[in-house]
Amino acid sequence: MAEITIHRGTNAIGGSCIEIKSGKTRIIFDLGKPLMENGGGEIDENNLNNPSIENKILPNLKGLYKNDKPDIEAVFISHAHHDHCGLLNQINPEIPVYMSRGTRLLIETGNVFYPESLKVHIKNIKNFEHWKPVEIGPFKITSYLADHSGFDASSFLIEVENKKIFYSGDFRGHGRKSVLLDNFEKHPFKNIDCLIMEGTTLGNNHNTGYASETAIEKGLSGWFAIQTDIGFIQAAGSNIDRIVSIYRACLKNKKIFVMDLYTYYLLTQLKQVSPSLPPHKNDNIRIYYIAGHSCAIAENLGSSFLYENKHRKIELDEIIEKREDIILRLPLKAADKIAQKLAAKQKFRYSPFIFSMWKGYLDNDDSYEAFCKKYSLIMHHVHVSGHAYLKDLKRFCKALKAKKIVPVHTLHSDMFSDLFENVYRYEDGVTFEV
């Protein structure tokens, strides 16, 4: 019998870590930095910066970490969000870490720009291709490309001892790759013994009034169409679906899309995986060179990238001159410096401030509202979750018809039994057989 242990995730969102064992072969799926304590409590920042098994930041996994004799055959990472890969610095370098090419590019780009506390250094990386099995001992593991706000994310089919286990990772059915969930319905797997499925949105305020990424693009286009002054937008540079939505809405309204070097460099790297991504020749993207970003590129990559893309560089004077045609997606501090100069020249007329991230971030960070107050701007929340809503969770379960459904990456595993059939709930660290 295959043995499964969810080391973290049965009663928390983020910090996912799942072990599957067959005989003496042990495989880990995700090794994430936790976002919260079990049950949703605030996590101790000092513990987070000094992870250990004792302070429960590191899952209690013998044979995984630097000072252990390696006893884990491999680690598979579903995507590049830190709550799924943020503890990889801690593992023994002899243990191979498998991930998609896009996940690797996201991590490597982060290592150019992020502060040291957020960098993920891995010495033994192996890339898998979606839909092509990887065989390790008795395991056959196949990645399935997932629709998620994390680019090139994976779900995994794990076949071992004549059993089939499916780990959803983080997924949704309303992003730019919604066809992937449709494909599960059209071509369902057979004989899934256990589905380990995320339930992030259950019981939480993730509904924003927008149903899909397509609706986000239309919403952004509507705001851009009526602005009479510069538009500000706050969105994660690594949320590629959202960056594409902004890009397309800008094109439709003949706006200049101003982004930072991190976002632009990341797009150029991810084109290796998805060539249809922007930038494209003679398009509307311009780059505002933030000093820290320029230095990071020069120090880590050399200066050639900066010179090769100098034709896209936009200076403050041009932003002031073309302010009504500009959509500015920059870190808030950089946006504030520009806003000060703009306000000194002329009071803002109708400048939308669009917050295009999870609304919960506003509860712990008042800088966005302070920015709006400072410049008399109205904040508009234009966002859709990176995780599946209930109707798509139900579609997923119906398509897979698993004999056993186990909740993970959720604060509301108690809701699963009322919503889905064949639900089995386990606490962190409890081993069960399939």
C-alpha cells in the first residue's frame, strides 16, 4: 500500500507539503513557506526567518534537510509561489528538485531581483515536461499543466503500486487557460483512488464581482477608456495572466503600458515557454528604470540587457507630457515618486487607481489607501482569484470521480463533506494508506 502524509496544509492556506511513500521510496510534493499558523493565526516573523523543525516552520521530515543523510528520492514543485517552494533553500543539495521550465524561470528571475530572504537557491534542479511521465523507483509521476495565477503551474498524477493519486496543486477554471479544466471534463481520468484537492476559496471572501480573467480584461478596458489622466494599477508582476490582461486592455485603448524592469525581464524569459507573451515588436510597452532594478540586472546579468532595451525606456518628462495616455504598473514607492512630480505640475483630473490583487492585502497594509488619500484618488478593486471557486471545484471532482477526496490548502476542510462525496479528512502529520 502507498502511504500519504500531508505534513502541512490540512488546516491552513499555504506552506503545502505532501509526502507519498512506497516501500523505501519517498517523494515530496511542494515545500512551501507557511503564510499562517494552523487555523489561520498570524505567523511569527522571527520563526519564518529562522526556519526549523522545532519552531514548526520546517515540516518534520527526516532525510530531507541539509544536515540530514538524504533519504528522500525527489521533490516535485507544483509552481513558483513561495507558499509552495519557499523552503527549498533548506534541503540537502543531493536531492533532486523537479519543476516545470516556467517555474524554474520564475524562481531564477526572482533570484536576480528579490532580497536575499526571498531568494530560492537550488543546486539540483531537473525540469519535467507537462504530460510526459517521470519514473522514479516504483513511481510514475506526470505533470498536467494547470490554470493558475502562478505561471506554468502543475497538477500531478502519481501512479504507484497499481494505485492512482492525483494532487491538484493550485488550480482554477476561470483564468486564461480555462480550457485545461474543460479538457479534464472531456477526457476524464479513470480509476483515481485518491484526489488531494485544494479548497482555498471555500469560506473566504474571494468573490470580487469579476467572474474570470476575461472579465478582468473587459473591466480594465472600461476604466482605461474613461480616464482623463494617468492611470495607476497595482498588480503582481509575476501574475502573468493579469499582466496580459492589462497589456491587452492598454492596446485596445491605445494606452502606453509602463512597467518596471523586473516585469519586463520576466516576460522576456517566459517567452521561452510561451512565445505569444508580450513584449512584441513595436508594441505599447515602455520600461521605467528603477535604480535598484537596474543595479540588480547589471550585477547579476551584466549591462547588455539594459542597453538592448534602452529604446523602450521612458523618462519622467515623457510620462508628464503623455500622462493621459499612460497606464503605470510600478511598485507603489516608485509610483509615488512619479505621482508627486505629476501633482506638482497639475492636479489629477480623473486618474483611476486600480488595485488588482487579493483584497486581504489591504487589511495589513494601509499604504495603498494612503496613496489614494494623498492624491485624492478613488480605489477600484478589479481582481479575480488565482484559485478555483466552488463550481469549478465541483466540476473537477465530478470529472475525476475519485474514490477518496482529501482536502488540502484550505482553512475550511470541514466544508468538504457537505459539498463533495467520498471526503476523508486528516490532520497534519497523519499517515494514511491508499
